[in-house]
Amino acid sequence: MVRITESREADLDTLRELFLRIRQATFSWADRTSFDIQDFDRQTEGEYILVALWKERIVGFISVWMQDNFIHHLFVDVAYQQKGIGTALLRAIQKRTNSPLSLKCLESNTRALDFYKRRGFSVKGSGANEAGAFILLELDQGSTQGTTEPWHRSGVEPHTDIQPFLR
């Protein structure tokens, strides 16, 4: 079962390693040698972070720029994907933000694009930055109700234990 909770200072080393490892494994189109262990700190500064714990092990996280309801990162350890953890992180952050939530997803990250679309995100625009071409996606609150991973099938416990925390 997964439990969603706020990130703590003690989680930072694990989050740094998880962020680096997943990016190196997933972003095959990028220059993976440019990824650095400190990227997590730079890219999540000032963001609200929730972590997913599986048997008390951090297996994923979501970071959000709360002022704009902008999801900056949602990562789940490859070994724990397809277990409803990403959906649980989305649901937990929905409870703490205003509508709508938005994010940018690289066009080349087709698995992530499919994930977001299946959870009710719709395309609102596109653009490009130093990482490449991206799609701007938006989710109105309540849109994950039709998810393909309901709690009873995914083994995910809808328990959250969250206090305000910003990095």
C-alpha cells in the first residue's frame, strides 16, 4: 500500500537520488550526462512537495509551484509504476490546490502524456524551451474521477498525512 505525505528535510537525499535515477532511465532523448544530483534542489526550490511511501520507502513525489497551481515534477520509481502511485499523488495535490492544475510535458515523453490524458488533462497549448518541444496540459478539479486506476484495483490506500511544507 502507498501512503502520501509531505516531504521532510530527512527525505532530501533520497529524493535527489530518485530524481536523478528516474531521469537517467526515462529521458532517453536527452543528454543524460548533464543530469546532476543537485538538480532536484535547483528545480524544486520554493515548491510544495508530497512523497509517496511504499512500505515506508520513498517511491515517488510530486512538486508544485503553488502560486500558479503548476505541477513541475511528478516522478514514480520505475519499479513501482503501474500501481496507482502517480494517480494517488495527483489526487493528493488536487485536495490542496485550486482549479485548474497545469503542467508542461515534453512531446517526446509519450508515456507521461498518455498518463496525464487518461487522468483528464486536456491540451491547452504548446511551445518549446531548452529541453525541447512541450505540451501545456490542464486539469480541472474532479477530473481524475474517471481514472483507469481506482483505489480498489490499484492497491493504493487513499490515506494522506499532509502538512504544509515548502522547499
